[in-house]
Amino acid sequence: MHTNVNIPFLYNEIYWLQKVIHNVISTYLEHEGERPHWIDIPVQEIKNSEATYAKCLIDWKLNIYERLAIALTLASQLKPEVLDVFFGRNKIYDRGFTEFGGIIDKSHSGFLPTGQTLIFLISATNPEIREEIFNIFKKENILVKEQVLSLEDTELFIPKYNGILSLSKRWFHYFLTGEEPNIEQSNTFPAQKISTNLNWEDVVLNDFVMDEVLALKAWLQYSNTLMNEWELYKKIKPGYRALFYGPPGTGKTLTVSLLGKVSNREVYRVDLSMIVSKYIGETEKNLSRIFDIAQYKDWILFFDEADALFGKRTEANSSNDRHANQQTSYLLQRIEDFPGVVILASNLKGNMDAAFTRRFQAMIHFSMPEVNERYQLWNKAFSGICKLHPDIDVWKVAEEYELAGGAIINVLRFCALAVVSRGDTVVTKEELLEGIRKEFKKENKTITTF
């Protein structure tokens, strides 16, 4: 029977934490008896362990303070009773110990540790090592870069480290199961990885657009050389900002996916409908999570239908208008400061705020394909098992019907279903026309037969 080595390892971390808590509180409250410094309490060996968390400890080169921070958040997930000791009352003031930190939530009866709780454990008996806590929450710390731990924001009048200290759900799942921690799209992380099975030679663009796209491709390939070895960082801001604009189905999303594929970068499409929050500050917080990890992971960020949030700002006639403009200004600043590649897509260039467009390195117009491009698209679409009947004049089809690449793929899907249903692989003229008719109908257009 397969034994999960992860759970026992995590529980051993919590047992170590329990000893640390008992040691620190007893020393701090000057209980009788001699005891070692908490740092000298033996912690389980990680070198030969097969546990997922043990491997992370080695890969991330975590020190004892960072390990204690994770153990504290693991306890609230796996063995919350270990933290009940923090409910002890200060007999002098007949209340809890302020220095223990912690929060009690209406939906959770246990003790939720805060940054102050960690401060107490690490430095209660040695205030001079308090700086170790600050190091844990610096942006360059691996636990922050990988978004393993988070310290919740507090109100302006509440001390920063009174925010709840928590472990990412996806990393907790990874530590428990060993399954890779994919970043799932959610309200707190409103972005989704996109990819394509197509290759660079499959994209059909006119020469002018292709030249501009190749310039962006070159930046992805040589930016590190240019910025560091050629020292262009002294003269230009890092990163690359591009706007792809044009009708739907003209290849904007496909091109972004292919740029990620050829540069060996992941592409994340930001869902703007999930990002916009009616609560002031929430939109900025959600975006900050995306930008922070995208910078660390060297992702390409793709804002589709970007004019929903990056559009022209309105007159600030109400608090909602001011809030919307505040979000736009924040986005503008984050994009301008982002050292990676950001690509925005919009149907119309005119929808975009001029304050954004002035800061783009490239503005590429994905126009409706011309006849020769449509001819290539039709041939590529029906180059597999599903083929057009030899009597169909593909050039005439391309000439007669102005369709974008996305619409042509929709026609392929319709035709493939039609022919497979009758046990064939060859598309008739009638089936092709019906597929084209369906696409035209979406835009209230009629077709003539060829």
C-alpha cells in the first residue's frame, strides 16, 4: 500500500512548533526551570526525506525563522488546538496577551496567527533578532515571490503586523499531496494560463503586421542581452508594452500564445471582469498579486478586451467615477513599471485612453485578412483529414467571403461535424456554404453562392 509521507512530515513540523511555543512562552513568562533557546530545539531532518515540503525546504534554502513561519500557518490548518495556548489570559490586566497577536474570526473558533504572533515567537526573548521577521516579508524573499505566505493588509490605523498570517491554499495542497501547485483562476487571482497547439508557421498575418510582431519576438529573445550586457537599462525603462487592436478573430490571442511558445514563457490572460471590484483597494490588491508573481516567473501578461478597464477615463462627477479613474491610474503605473512584457488587446484603438497608448512600444493593427491571406487561412484550415471537395474553388471562396481566421475555424468545426456524421471526410460545396452562412448570420449578413 502506498504511504503518503507528506502528512507525517507536516505533523512533525507542527510538533516542533508546539515545543517552540511552549519554550518561548515559558521563558517569556519566567516559569521555573532551565530550558534551551528555542532555536536549539531539534527539528526533523530534511536531507533524506521524500516529503514534498522537505524538498521545498531544501530547494528554497529556508532558514529556521522562515521554517517557523510556515509551521505556524500549517498548525492553523492541520492542528489548530496547538495554538489554543495563545488564548491564555494576562492575570494583571485580566485580558489576553497583546504581544501574542492573533485574531478570532466569526467563522473560525480557533486562534488565527498574525504577523505579531510570529514576531513574538521569534524575538520575545531576543528583541535584537526582530529583523529576521522583516526579512521574511521582503519582496525578494522566496516565500513572497512564490506567494507561499501572505500577510493580510490592515486598516491604516492598525499596525501592519496585526494582519493575519496565512498559507496559500494551493501550496498547502501541494505540501499535502505532492501535486503541482497550479495557479487557479479566482477572484483573488483573476488570471488564467493560455496556450496553443499551433506553431509559428500556422499564423497568417500581412507583412506589415508580421514585421511588428517579429520585433516583439526579438525583444523576448534578446531583452536580457540588450538591457544588461549592452547596458540599455541606463537609457530605457525595462519591459515592453504593446497594444494589439482589430476585429475579433484576426489572430490577436493566437499571436500572443505563439509569442509565449517560441520564447518559452507562460502566457496568462487577465480576466478584467473578475478584477474590477466595487471595494476601493481590492482591484489594486488583486492586480498586485498578478504583477508580482508575473515579474518573478517572467510571464507574458495579456489583457484581452482591455478597454473594459483601460478605456478612456470619465469626468470625475461621482465617487464611482473617481474610483474608476483611480483604478486606471494605478494600472497605468503598474504596467509602466512592469519589467516584463504586457500585451493589451482591444477591438478598437480609439477606445483606449491616450495616457496608455503614449507609453506603448508597439501598436499593432490586426486588420481583416486580405484575399491572399484568406486563401492561406482556408487552405491551412482544411489541410488535415477533413478536406474540401476538389470541385470547390478555394481562391473564389476567399475572394467572395470576407471572414477572419477565427470565423474560418468556426466554419471548419461546422463542416467537420457535418461530414463525420455521415461517415465521410470530404466537405461538399453545400456544407461549406452552410458553414459560411452561419458565420455571416452572426453579423446579420447574407451570402451569395459562388
